Amino acid sequence: MQLNRPEKLACLQLAEASIRWGLRHRAAPEVDDLQIEGVPSGRRASFVSLYVEDELNGCMGQLEPNRPLADDIASNAYGAAFRDPRFPPPREGHVDRLSLEVSILSALESLSVTTRQETKSAVEPGRHGVVLRRGSSRGTFLPSVWQKCPDPDRFLDALMEKAGIERGSWSPDIDVFRYEVDSFAGQSFGESSSLELDP
């Protein structure tokens, strides 16, 4: 699952190029429009997160590897900037304040758990992203969320709320999945050659 440094750099450059294309053309790009080489081939799922001074400023991603990684990153980068309803889209004069983080997901692993305690025992804080699903409702937190919510009970309560499940409750019909990520960031938007690699 781990990418090498040139591949990570290419992924960051692709994400940046997608956002800059959106600023110029007011539309999502095609990967061929961006002319970035070096992104690994194959279908992979990814998330792209945008930050301003360490505060989240947009995030978009996929849990399932439904398209080539380059297409996924380009689409998610554009979506994080222009389609996340929680944040206003960036403007040309402010885009250089953004930092980029790209997370490449492993395959989802279904957990055979039926209780809250079993779920807490099956996920490792800081290592695992978690998906909760009940019926048509679903929510996920990337492993990075553990940094701001390290307590497993608070983590699960917040994720349940995100997934539309009543906080504090639990039932055997909740499906639980875990995954790991290879996350890497450019220290500032426009300086993607300077990577801050996660341990």
C-alpha cells in the first residue's frame, strides 16, 4: 500500500493542479488536462483534505476503489475545494494559504463485531479509519481524526452521529469496517515538493 516519495509528490501535484484548474475554468478537470505523470496506476480509493493553518477547510473522498487512482485524486481534490458544503470555495487570492493532504486507502476490512466493546477492541486509535453502516446510512472517520478525538468512546459517538445513528446507542445491525491509509502532505499549497510524511 505504501507509495514511494516520487509517487507521493506526483499525487500532491495532481491534487494541486486539479484545484488550480477549477479556479481558472470553474469546472472539474479531466486527468489528461492536468498533464501530471508519476501517479501509480490501478484502482485505488483516496481522500483529499485541505487545511488553512492546520484547520480543515475541505475534504472529499471515496471508500471503494471504483476508478484509477489519478482520476480519484483529481476528482476528490476538486470536490474538497468546491463541493464540500461545510466550507466556502477558495478564491484565487487565498489559494496559497491552503495545505494539501492526500490519503490512499487500503481495502475495507469487515469486522465480525456485534457490540460497542468488541468494536473498540478491534480498532487501534491512530492506525485505523473506521466505517459505520446501518441500512442506507454510512459514515467514516480517517485515522487522522484520532488526533483530535483520541478517546474511543468519544470517537465512536462522533462517528455514529455523522452516520446518522443515535449517539451512545448500539445494535447488532451496525456494520463496522476498518482500513488503513498512506497519508502525506505538502507543507503549503504551491510547495508540494516539500513533503511532510506521516510516520
